[in-house]
Amino acid sequence: MAIDKKIKYIQTDKDASNGVLLCPSCGSSDVTYDIEKQKLKCNYCNYVFEPSKDEELSKSISEIEGDVRGSGTKDIKKNAHKVSMLCSSCGARVIIDMNHSPSQRCHWCHSVLSISKQSNDGTIPDEILPFSVSRDEAVSKITQYIRKKKSLADTTFLENYREDDIVGVYLPYVIFDIKGHSKMDGMGERSFFSIFRIFQLSSDDHIYYDAKLYHLKREFDFHFYELILEANSNYQRNNIIHSIMPFDTENTVKYHSNYLEGYRYEIRNLNIGSIEESFMNQVKGVARYAMQPFIKKYNRGVSWSNEEITVNSQKWRTAYLPVWLYSYHDRKNQLKYIAVNGRTGEVVGSISYQKGLVWFITIFLVLLELGVYLYVYCYRYAYFFGTIFERIFIFLPFLAILTLFLPKIICSIYEKNKVRHAYEKYTKYDLSEVLEKDEFQKKEYGLTDKQIIGRNDN
């Protein structure tokens, strides 16, 4: 799948420098990020810095040839480290511990010194997407999210919830754009009603299906934009963090450490080679999703058996993306999160609930339903016989069985174990030169499956 071309690196920190960032207007070093204006701002003279982009890295994938990468994507060669530098304002030596913060105030003149030059340790990305959701907004969203589930939430969790524990964090991501060609082969089925079903319907209670089987081929050129994956192994498999995507990564700006003032951050610890396969699996998923308008007539679905992706061009870049996080340990000491997308405000979280109470309610309802059924069956069945209430009465045992699934439903609602980012739906793409070839194979009768076996088009 990979293209056989030399990698072209774009040096995204060529204008950056370590040390003091001085305000162009007054020379003050007190420069921080203004979330309302979404720009860097001098706190002394209120001068606003316009965020900038790297022009070459900002080019559309349609304009790029080969494998282009930001210099912040290079393999990590060492762990985060301590950097010693001289303060350009007073000459004092200041040590910055990159494990905790990329900036530090000089203890003599109070100027802010920062690290903005990349050093292949994963701390400095190519770009950053600043927060647009304020802390007050995030706190409100998380609090409201918890209140909606307060009725069954674990009492210890509610007692220990503290708004002060909600923190803004920049998490490392890799952003991927790709241009290429796709070939897909598979089998598709269309249902039809044959005369055999007329006789079958009158003699058999089972449901059977008749279908026409086709061999399908699809070819097309594609541009897929802004696929993203977490670049820190501690968060990559966390479905809560994963599900608050997408981010509007088309609005990223050139990285500067002053954007991180007042926020925490995580260091990238995954190289491109270790997540490339995951990206290519996403590319296949988007390709399948993009083909749905071209296979609508196959109402029993399509089973793709062969998918070939030829990569013509690709663009890689690393970025810090904003997330508001509330973390806690449940009764089993498992670490759980409630997260807010720092750009869109979408909130998803895992909330501990009272499992004992849920099971008590479940058993109570099951016993109640079975009790009503036995009472009516033994003493009042004659009153309901032949009426619409008879059907409701007969359904009660099945309702009791369905009620046993209540704990599983509550678990899904509160703990969000099954949520995921639907990258197939949200990824932007362009298709061109779509070729369709369908060959009829045969008619199939008496099928027992509602859809084609091995369906994977959706």
C-alpha cells in the first residue's frame, strides 16, 4: 500500500526559536493564548498575534506529489528531557523540564522562556489547534452530563465529583491526507419475489428469500482529507477519548509553546510506522462507505472480498488537539474519563452507576410481570379471553425475559463501552473516475439469511 517514493520533510519549526517570545508591539514577554479571540495576546499592551499556517504543509493533498511530512513526524529517538538555556533578558540560566512544561519563568526577571524548536523527542508537533471551548463552558457541559444520569449514578462518584479536577489537556495526534486509486471486488445480492414463495407462504411458517447474485467491480480515484489518530499509546485505545472526534483540524495553526500556557499536555510516543496500518484500515473503511451510493440496488448487501489501495500521494503532520478531561477511579480502582472536545463541545464520558440498585429494579420488574401473568392466568383469564388484552397478557412472559437485558442497557448508557468515532461518516473525501462493472451470476432460492453472508459494505 505504501508509495515507493522518497519522503519529503517540511521543516515546520524553521522560524521558531527557543527562549523569550517578545511582543512585537511593546517587547513584553508576558504573551499567552486568549481563548475568546483564539489568538496569542500580549497581557501588557493587549496586542494580538495573528496565528499563521505553514503554507507548504497547508496545501491540499490534490496539489501534493509523493510522501510529504512535517518535520514533527520524525521518529522519536529519545525521551522528553531537561533543557538548559540562558535568559535573553537578564542572562540567568533557566532549566526547563519538558516532562512537565515546555515553558518556564525566569526566577530573576520573570520573563517567560519557552521551547519551540523540534528535537525528535515527540514534545514539539508541527501544528496546534487552540481551545475554543472555555473552561467554564466545559465545566457546565460535564456537570449537566452528570446530572442527566444522576438518578442511577454511583453515590461515591457523585460525592467525589469536583469541578476543580477538570483540566484542559493538549493531546498529540497524527493527521493524515491521502490521494490514490482503489479497486474493489465482491459479490452483491438483490432480492426478488419468485412464484415459489406463493406456495411456500401457504404451507410453511418459515421465512425464505430469493436473490440474484452479481459479481461487482468498482474502481475510482480518491482524495481523503484529515484522517486523525491518537499518537500517545496511553490514549489510543481509550474509546471515550476516541469518540469525541472529529476535530476541525483544517483550522490548525503553526505550533508555539505559548498556546500551552495554563494547560497540560501529553507527549507523542508513537512513530508513524507503528500507526500506518491503522490509518490504511481507516482508508479502506472510508472507501467502503464512499461506495454506498453506487451499490444501493443491492438491497441484501455486498460482501467485498478484495480491496486494493494504490497510494499516489500522502501528507502526514503531527498536532496538539484540545480536550477537557475529568478523570476518576471507580470502586474497582479503574481509571475512567469524561471528556469534552475543546473545539466542538461534544461530551462523552463513563459514569459509575449503582449496579446493585439496577439489579434490584430488574428483579422486581421481572417478578412483578410474572406475578401479574400467574394471577391473571389462574383467576382472571376468562375475562380477557377473546379481547385485545389477551394478546397483551400472552406477551408478559416475553416482556419479563426482555427486562433481564435492562442491566446491560444501563451499562451501555452509563459506561459507554461501545462508543466509537464514526470516521467513515465524518471523513471528507472526493471521488472521481468511478468505474462500475456488475456481472450477473445466478439466481438463488430459499435463502434463510436476511442479508448476504459476509456483508461488509456498511
